[in-house]
Amino acid sequence: MKRILMAVVAVAVVAMAGSAMADTTNVAVTATVTGTCMFTPGNPGTVTFTLDPSSGGAATGTVVQPTFWCTRGTTYAITDNDGLHGTHRMQHATDATQYIPYSFTYTSAGTGGGRGTTLTMNIASQVANADFINALAGDYSDTVTLTILP
């Protein structure tokens, strides 16, 4: 009997020596959603004028609004470069000394609603009658670059 008792004690000691104590740790999992704003590809927007000196009034541009989106809750600011020819003015196609100024206003700040929420610039543009009534006939153009920052 003594041998059986010693064998049981020996098995218990070996079993306890072979087992390890468990330990735990916590792993933190985090994420940051980047505040991003992007203009919609393929929809840069346009402003088109028909300037008729006989109209007697300002010419309002026909606008195709550029669209964009911003991450939900992201505050954005939009700026422009005033165009290629100085402060918002179109240059004649063949006489580079001839310009027609125009106004160019838009909604420049707001808050995004997420990628699925398309926003528009609300561009408005006009040419005062006095600025084209004696202008050289022909085509005029300018390119305004818009920048959006979250």
C-alpha cells in the first residue's frame, strides 16, 4: 500500500511540475478615420458666357457645378488661384493684350457628410456690361484652379 501511495504522490508531483501558470494581456485595437475631401473625377465644372454688347446688362455665366465629397464631419475650405491671367479675367484667343474681367464666387467652406454625400460648389459668375461693351470680338478664356483642404 505504501508503494501505491508513493506512486500516486510521484505522479501528482510530476503532473504539477509539468503544468504552467496561465497569464493574460490586453491588446489595444484603435483606428483613425482620415478627414479627406476629393473632387468628383470627370466633373470639373464649367462657366460659359455669351457676351452680347447690345444686351445692355451684365452677363451671367451658365455654370455646370463641380462636385466633391468630404469625410463625414470633416470641415473643408475651398480656395482658387484667381485664374491664369490675374484676378479672374479672360484673355482673348489671338490678341493677348485683351482681357475681360469676371466675378467668380462660390461656397468656400462647410462640413462633409461622407463619401456618399455629394456636395456642390454653388459657383456664380458674371461679367459687367461695362467690361465687355467695347471688347474686341472673338473668343476669350481662363482656367481657374480650385483647391479643397480638409
